[in-house]
Amino acid sequence: MSRAPAILSFLLLAVLGNAFSPENPTDRKILVLLDDLSIKSSHSLYFQSLQTRGFDLDFKLADDPKIALQRYGQYLYDALILFSPTIDSLGGPLNAAAILDFVDSGHDLILAADASASDLIREIATECGVDFDEDQSAMVIDHTSFAVSDTEGDHTLIAGDDFIQSDVILGKEKIKAPVLFKGIGHSVNPANSLVLKVLSASPSAYSANPKSKLSTPPTLTGSAISLVSVVQARNNARVLISGSLSMFSNRFFRSGVQKAGSTINHEKSGNEQFVTEISKWVFHERGHLKAVNVRHHKVGEADEPSIYRINDDLEYSLEIYEWSGTSWEPYVADDVQVQFYMMSPYVLKTMSTDQKGVYYTSFKVPDVYGVFQFKVEYEKLGVTTLSLAKQIPVRPFRHNEYERFITAAFPYYGASFSVMGGFFLFSLVYLYHK
């Protein structure tokens, strides 16, 4: 029995050793929750692409009573894939609050719904800033941008090609074929800058029950309908929300696609490329930044001082790298700024770069003393937020550091001596003139 605590500690260390590491973002373990184990085979191409890229997938039924996201206060997984749109209650201690806490702890989530999405799935999506259509029988319908099909006559099989314009999120290679989508639409709050529409419906789309006639105007219409959205939280956790589980399926991956009104018949849909590229972003294989070697010192010196003096000339530099999926590569941008901050920025400078990941600038310390901070707050579409701050005090001149004679005070010096000279002449005239 005395060996039990030691064995338990060893197992816990082994689990923590496999956790997400900022130095190797893709060395990760993912929990995949399924409605039915048949999804593991019907969506095998997507799962295989993740495993090929080095992810360790743990498949479980969503109602498995032994499910646990954490143990002894430590999370067992680095990301979660919810491919269980119909589940009403998750197994074990898992619920909507536990999943949201998982995201709040900096972990990633992929959630796929469909026309039978449960209240649990809708609740999680709403808490992430996405609202599915309240009509539980509604699907996205488009009579002009549907995919030509011999079997789908209700125009619910959408051929979507309105992608977000971001190389960081979808990769540099253009997605040429439309993406097949069959499911429910959602809306995002335009005031919420954390949620981005990655795949939008066409202006002619609307959300309604395809099996009944419209009696009232649909609540979701046109490009306001988002088919796939992503969230990047302030803690850099990433969430993907899709209204179609079929979008990830082998059938949609392998299907050809021809968009209504187009003469181009693509042999293969854009689903595989789209899903692969966006999952690279969600799992931090792209757009994940780190800052290292943050330095500051006086011009002409190399050592970092513990305090600056007003009007000192200083230099500030740092290195920024982006994870490419296999290694850290220099991040090149022209909009990285540094602030010299005390209650408000006294200095705001855009930093220069050597195109090799090194950013640098120089400036003069303001003629104000107090406790300042070097601050870098870098926020850009698709990349992780960099928030760097380093405190440094600034002192005034000491009594023996001021100039002996100040050029600007020469008129006052002259006035003083002229008064003394005038007084001397007046005294001579007064005393000796008769």
C-alpha cells in the first residue's frame, strides 16, 4: 500500500507531461465525444488527418458515465471535439458549465450541430457568442446557391463559397471548390469582436422548415446567416462552431459539387481542404505567436538598467515567432507597437523589423518621472494576442546632474549682472559727485 501514492504521482506526471506546451502547441491530446460510435467511421477521413498531424484522439460516447475532463485539479485533455448534436445530457460530471470552464481555462473546442441539435448544444453555442435559429425544425435553404443534386430537391444542400478573407485562418492556398453544407444556420452579434463568420450564406438564403410553407417571415435571412463561425477568446482559447455535422463526413469530403447557375462541375468538394485548414487554426497549428528576448537598455549600452533618468535615450527590442505546425518561424508584420506607459501612453512607437522576427525601436524618455511600463498589446485578426508589460522607474535629475549654466537663462544672467553694475555706478556717482 505504501507504493500507491508514488505510482499515482508518476501517472499524474505522465498525464501532465502530455499536456499542451507553449513550446510545442501541436503536441496535444483531444477528447472526441460522439453520439454514436458509427461517426468514428463515417467521419474517419477528418479524424485521420488530425492523427497524421500528431494529435492523440480519445473517442468516447457522449453519455459515457466515466467521462472526465480533469482529475486532481488538472485537465486531462488539451482540446474537445463535440460531434454529438443530439445529446441532451453528457455523461459523468460533464455539463455545459464544465465545457465552458474548459474553454475559460485556455483550451480549444470544436462543436458541430445539425437540424436535431439539442438544448445543451444550443446553450454551449450561445455562451460562446453564437445563436442558432430558435426554430428547432429550421434548416438553411437557398434556392439560388444550392448544390445540384439528384437526391436533394428541397435546396437544403448548400454550396457555400463566401469565405472569410484571412490567410491566417484558412491558409494561403485558395479554396477553389464550394463547401457542401447541410444543417442549421446561426447569427453572431456584430458588436462581439471575438466572433468571426468564416463561412457565410449567400444573400438569397434563409432559415426555415423545409417541410412546411412559410407563414411568417424567417428570422434569419441572407448573409446575416453564418454557417461556420470561430471564436478567439481573450485567453487565446479557440472555438469552432458549425451548423452541420455532415460537413466533416467522408461522404461530403469525397462528393463532387456543382453550384446552381454555374457550369463548373468540381470533382471534389472543398470540404476537406476547408475543414483541414480551419482545424489547423483552431488547434494552434497556425496563428500562434510567442514573444521572447524582450530587452531594453540605454543607447550605446548593452546591460538592462534598473532605473532610467528623464530624457535618457533608450532602445527596446523583442523577437516574435509563429508556430508553423512543426517549428517556430519568424513572424513578419509592420504593425507591432510599443508603449511607454504611466496611466496613459507617453510614447507610442511602431517598431521596425529585420524581417527575421526581431522588432526594435528607440526613443527618448519623457521629461516626467514616475513608474512607467513598457507595454506591447498586439491584437490582430486570427493570431493569438500578445500582451507584454515590464515595469521600470524613471527618476529626475540629481542636484549635481543639472547643467552649470543653462543657455535659456542667459537673459536672466545678463539682467542680474546689469543690475549689479548699475548699482555700483550709482554708488560711485552718489558718493563722490559733488
